[in-house]
Amino acid sequence: MNDSPILELRGVSKAFGAVQALYEVDFHVAAGEVMALVGDNGAGKSTLIKCIAGIYSSDSGEILYNGEPVSIHGPKDAAKLGIEVVYQDLALADNLDVVQNMFLGREETTSLRRLDEVDMERRAKETLQTLSVTTIRSVRQTVAGLSGGQRQSVAVAKAVMWNSKVVILDEPTAALGVAQTRQVLDLVRRLGEQGLAVVLVSHNLHDVFEVSDSVTVLRLGQNVAEFKTKETNQTEVVEAITAGKLSKIPGQPAAEVVV
Amino acid sequence: MSTQPAPIETSDATPATAVPGDETIGEYARRWWAGLRAGELGSLPIVVGLVIIAIVFQSQNNQFLTAGNFVNLIVQMAAITTIAMGIVFILLLGEIDLSVGYVSGVAGVIAALLLIPDGNQVPTLVGIGAALVAGAAIGVLHGLIITKVGVPSFVVTLAGLLGWNGVVLLLIGNRGTVIIQNNTVIGFANDFLSPATAWIMLAAALALYAGVLLLARRARAKAGLPAQPDLLLALRVVGLGVVGAIVVYVANQDRGIPYVFLVLMGAYIVWTYVLNRTRFGRHVYAVGGNAEAARRAGISVDQVRIACFAICSFMAALGGIILASRLRSVDTNAGGGSILLYSIAAAVIGGTSLFGGRGHIKSAVLGALVIASIDNGLGLLGLSSGTKFVVTGLVLLAAVTIDSLSRRRQERAGRA
């Protein structure tokens, strides 16, 4: 694992009207690292990843990519940097097959604007093979016929096939059974082993402890703790999630906080 | 019924991780049969339905299966087929266009008026072109209101149904009926290819089809992907050849292949290519299947929608010109009557889903063939319009029921 972060956020804040969703959040992830992002409902996990993905722009603070400050104003900027997000609802079109979904919006064409089906099918297969996704019988099968775990695999494969460096997974195991959760967690670990920076947003501490290298805890929009997974335990993380020390009490100006 | 998801019928699928190898024809047939049992009926119900229609009507009236009636049928189904092809694009989005009937009327009237030989007439191609451009422009207008203002397509095109009917009446004015005297326009539906030309065109079409299949197969083999068995390719070409030969032979016994048949073939090839082989077509399916996924993939959903409405109205305009050609005139009733409902019914009977994302151009052709056959057959039996509508309605209901049942079966088999 390389210790210098590929993606780093410094003092990122974001408010929606009177609601301070993020307050001076620091966050970082390195290549080959699986960084878990945990926190209770409303802690700001989704807002944070949407700031990284360019869906929201932060009010203040900076985002560094490979140590260089960058500005991300839309999903396309994020994609250009090699940041891909797999959202909880996966955004797959049920009526299209696996290849068609993986290349959606970025189809390859040959002469006469003809789709290059052969090359797309070959590349889709290659990507699935690199990720050791063996449960999908045919890449020409419509996504509607796939199980939850298989769909998650397709969504992840779709995200990593574009030379991505950072992959953000939003609750990838939330709706899955035991066996399928196992598939997806294996896949998450392989992504890290292949040198990608992985941000895993999850509620499930069991999953987090199984695959992550580090854990960042958000509470009420603030970064309250960061652990190396090996040097901590569930009790300590739960304590941070529910009672982590805040630098600013929500609803009050920072200056008035008495610690 | 198998509980594990099996590969779908139309693809050349083997497990993604298996060593690529070509399927044998036996494996292919087994897979097709398994798909059929799991509810993937494809075009089978329509083909069966057509056979039943032919048997029933022939047993009632021996004029039904004659060369002359066959040629009539081609001319009668041409306008509905053309309009239904446009409807397929709209249904694929999960939208609806109720205005196609009178849009076709507007186009027919524009062409007819511009080509009246009163000394001010325009060249034939300009007249036809103007009608088609007007159609496309109407579609763009509908699309802009639907996407940019956010009015549901049902309402916009319902307003269009009324509004364009009004435009037809205004354009015709107090003329009542405009007789078409332009020979080119009349020729679409009333002139016929010479027998030799028809055979040459069939041979050319077959060669093209075989060439496309072979090139695709070679490209797959070169990339190490599994390809369809040679025998299946051969069967496809031979199958098309046999059907084509029957069509040409039978038509040549009578007046021959009408020119409008070439228009249908051209439209079929172009739109099938656009839907299945271009990025635009892929995006149409994606928008219909999951608009949010399409948006996140960077597809301009609004542009796709506007383009589809433009294509639909363009095809309606082409249908309107064909209809005017067949009737040799346009009147205040142009684009009215059963045209709208027959066109939408044709697309649906042919297997295009009303809920978006599923359907093909061929469903327009097959569905229109069913509807035109019923219309034609009941006409031969001397039955009234009332009976025609009741029977066509029942067929539409049956088609949608079969579709729903087969989809439920697919869902249970984990395929839908």
C-alpha cells in the first residue's frame, strides 16, 4: 500500500440552507487502500461522496488529487480524474444486457457510426475476468435476469473498466443475502489488491472490519475519528459513531463551543 | 422450468469464463426451446396467428389467398406499417403519440396542395420533401414541449390530435377533396415493379443479408468470441430467400410488387440499423429501460426524446403520403378514421411493450400485417366496419394478454 493519498479532502464544508451537512471534513484515501466511511443516518456520508463525485460542489475547503488541488464541478469532471461512484440503486438498465450496460453512454463505434459490439463484448469479458467475476454465465444476458450480487458486480465492473483510480461504493451489500454479500466483499478486496483506491460506505461494521484497511467515522457532518482497522475494534468504532467528540455543536457558531 | 437463469434466445451466449467455442445447431435449438418454455415467445404467436387468420378467411372466402388479394394486402398495410414504425420509437421510450393520424393527414394534404397542377405547382420531390420536413418539424415541436416544458406526451399529442385535425380542415378549406394528379405520387401505391426487376432486387437483398451475417461472424471469430453455427446462418439466408421468393412469385402472378413495398423495405432496413447498430438506438433503449441510469451515463435524455418524436412524426408524414397515393386524393377526413388506433395497435400486437424499453421495428411490420389481413378478410366477407373493429380489438387484447402471460412466465423463470 502506498501511503501518500491519491484523493484528499481538506476542510470541506457544505450547507443546505440552515443545515450544515458537512463541517470542515478531512478525508483521504490512498491507492490500494480500502477506506471505509461509516456513520449514523444523517452523518453526511452521502453528501461527502456526492461532493467527491461532483454532484454537489462544496462551500469551502479543497480537494486534492495526487497532491494537486482540483475542482470537480460535475460527474464528468470526476470521471475524467478517474473517480467512479457505484450508487446504491446501481443505475443499470434492466432491458439491456451486461455488455450494453457496461458501455452505456461510452459505446465504441466503427465506421458508419456502427456499434463495435465485438470489441465491447471482448473488453467486458476481460474486465469481468480480471475481477474474477465468475458467476455471470453470459455477458449477453439482460441485467433483469441477474441476482442482486451479480448486478452489483456488473455495476462495479462498469465503474472500474474506465481506467479508474478511485472507486466509491455506496452501501454495496445493503440489499444482499449472505452468499451474495460474500461475493461483493471479495470483489471489494480484489479492487484494493489491484491498486485501486476504494471508498466503502457502509452501515454494516461486520463488513467494514472484514475488508477495510482504514475507517473514517463521520458524526453530524464532522470527521470525528479515523482508525487503522487492525488497531481498533467494533466497540471503539461504535463509540465514535454515536458519541465521537465534535469540534462544533450543530446549531451554534464554532466560537461558542466549550469543550 | 429451469430455476437458474439461462442465456437468452437471441444471443450467442456461452458462460463468460468458459473457453470460447462455437455452438452446434443442436445446442442452439435446445436453448431456443428452453427459452420458449420459459416464456420467451418472440414472434412465434404472431406467425401462428397469421396462419390461423389465413386458414379461417380462406375457408370462408376463397378469394383471400389469391395473388390479386395478396398485392392488395401489401398496398393496404403500407401506410399503417410506416406509421407504426415511428410509433415503435415512441413506445420504446415508454411514451405515446396520439397525433400520428392527423400528422399524416397534414403531410398528405401539404403534398397534395403543393402538387396541384395549377401553374404554381412545385417539383414533385420538393412537394414530397416539404411534407416530410413538415412532419419532422411537428415532431420536434411535440418533443420540445414534452421535454423542455415537461407536459406529459399523452396530453401534448392529444392536443396535437385535435390541433392537426384542425390544420387539415384549414388547409383543405372549401375545396372538399383534392384529387392527386401527380403520377409519381400516385405511382407509389399504384405502380408495380416488372417481374424481372423484382427478382433482381430480391437477389441483391439476399446477397446483402448474407454478406452482413458473414462479416459479423468473421469479426466475432477473429476476436475469439463464440459465434453462431454456420448451419444457422445458412438457414437464415435460405429462410429469407424462400419467404422472399414466395412473395415475389405470388405478386408477379398478378400486377407485381408495388413500389411502396420498396419504401417499406428501405424504412425497415434503415430504422432497424439505427435501433440495433448505432449509439442513438442503444440510447433509445436505455432511456426507455431506465431514464435515470441513462442520465447518469451522460446520455442527453431530452435530445433522445426529441429525436424519437421527430422520427415518429416523420414516419407519420411518409405514411400520409402513401395513404394519399393509394386513395389518389386527400379530403377533409385525411388522417382520420382508424389510422391512429390501427398504427398503435400494430406496434403493440407485433410485440412492442407499452411500458418502454422492449420492442423492434419488425413488430410494426408483423402487427400491421395482422391488422391489414383481418381488415382485408372481413372486407372480403362483406362484413361491416363494426365487425372489423370488434375483431381487431379482440386481437389486440389477445396479443397483449399473450405478452403479459409470457412476461409473467419469464419473471418466474428469472429472465424478465
